[in-house]
Amino acid sequence: MTTSSDGGLIKLNSKFIAFSAKNPGGQVTILTQDKKGKIPTDLPCIRGHHGPVLDLDFMPFNENILATCSEDTTVQLWKLPGDKL
């Protein structure tokens, strides 16, 4: 089964870039804006959903808070650490 999304599966703010890969584990990859060049294969990820992530966005008043929603009908808030991951 595949799922399509009307939401943006990549979001960024002045500190972070967050994106969701199409996978069943609900994984979201987080990068800091200061990373330049080729993206490494061992990217930092957050996992917490049992289904694919359908949408994600950063809180407009706190750039260290990320909200995600999933096909598993859950919404999660993530507090990202400082400026470095």
C-alpha cells in the first residue's frame, strides 16, 4: 500500500532542515543548516510513528520544536537539541 501526501515532506527554518523519507517506519531526518556539501549516509533521525509521516512543520515561535503527523493517526511534538545535532 502506498500513501500520497498533500503536505510538504521537507521543511526548514533558520536552524534545521527536516524531511521524511518514504518508508513504513515513520522516520524523519534532521540536518542543521550549517552542513555544506554532500549529505552523509549516516544521517541523524527521529523515529516515533508506526506508519509513514504524512506532514511535518516547525513551530513558528520556537525553532527547536518540530511537529509530525502520521498515517498511524498520531501527532508528535519533538524538541530538537540546541543548534548542533
